[in-house]
Amino acid sequence: MSTLGVMAALILVSLPACFALGRDSPPLEVYVIGGASSPEHAAQIPGLAGIAIGVRRLDLAPYLATPAIAVRRGTHEIVTSDFHRWGEDPGEGINRAVARHLAAAAPFRVVDVAPWPVRSRYDYLIQLRVTRFEGVAPDEAAAPVGAAHVRASWEIIRQQDETVLARGVTDHRADGWSVGDYAALVALLDQGLAVLARDVASAIGGLAGRSPVPG
């Protein structure tokens, strides 16, 4: 048999194995942020009716700005899965979820997410910098229980002159994540964004209480 004939035979023999591998692979699971409800016990923060909020495009740590859902194992290792991914740009999903949770936290007149029309005017702009948005797994690979970790710094800015009026950090860790349950991880991360939104809304409440709302 010629060399070409041998190669062709080998290819034909290998094809069924490739197709079998594809059929046995786990299905791709795709997730979006924004479905979690705000805490039921948290009443709306009063005194914020009529205030307009604009949420700027956030800064996201580069290792989080990928389709892969990140899980931190130990101090330095980041583990990802080809079969558990974000269904959209994670920064856009986080911003949209934070805006939704802000609207639930206080009776704002409007909460918009960038990009918005050029002439839009807001009483306050929100700038977020997200440095943790991930699952946390124990060092022991067989350990079944981990956590979800959300950490973000935030600034509240007066639009007309870009003055930073307040800043803070939200660092929220929810224990009890069953490692490998990505649907549960996404829900816990979303709840962490609700905590972040409430921190920001509370800070806006403090600003509105100290001085007239900027025009």
C-alpha cells in the first residue's frame, strides 16, 4: 500500500473516535448576571426620589474580562472551564445588574448604564472598579465547599465638574458554594452585586442628606 493509502486509512480509523469524543463532551453552559432578587429584608433607602444616576463603563480586572467564569484555587491559581462561560461581555453584565439593584435599593428617578445619549444629565455618576468576581475553591481539590467573592471600589462623581464626592470599597464573600455548581455561583455573585449597589445607594443617601442635590 502506498504512503498516501496508509495515511488515508489511519484518518478513517481515527474519525469515529473523534466523533465519539465530541458526543461524550459535557454540554456548554452559558450564564448571564442579573436575575437575583435584592435582599427581602432591605427596605428602600428614603430621600432619593427624583435623583438621576448614570453608571459609567466599569474597570474590570483583565483576568476577569474574558468569557470564562473564573474560580480561584488557593492564593494564585485561576481555574476556568471550557464548558461554563458568560453569555455576554462580563463588564456589561455586571454594570446592568448593578443598575438593576440600585433601582431596587432606592426610589431613584432613573438609573442608566453607559453608553447613554450625549446630552444626558445625571445628578450623580457611578464609577466601579471590579477586582474580584469569582468562585473560591479550597486548596484541596476534593473539598466540596467554597465561596463566591465580589470586591469592587466605587466612586460617586458630580457630572458637571467630575468632582469625586464619595468613594468606598465593597468586599463581599458568600460562603457555602458547592464547588462545580456554576448556576449557584452565578446567583451568589449576583447577590454580591446587590450588596455593592446598596453600599453605593447608602452613600448617595448620605450625600443627598448633607447638601442639595446638584443640578
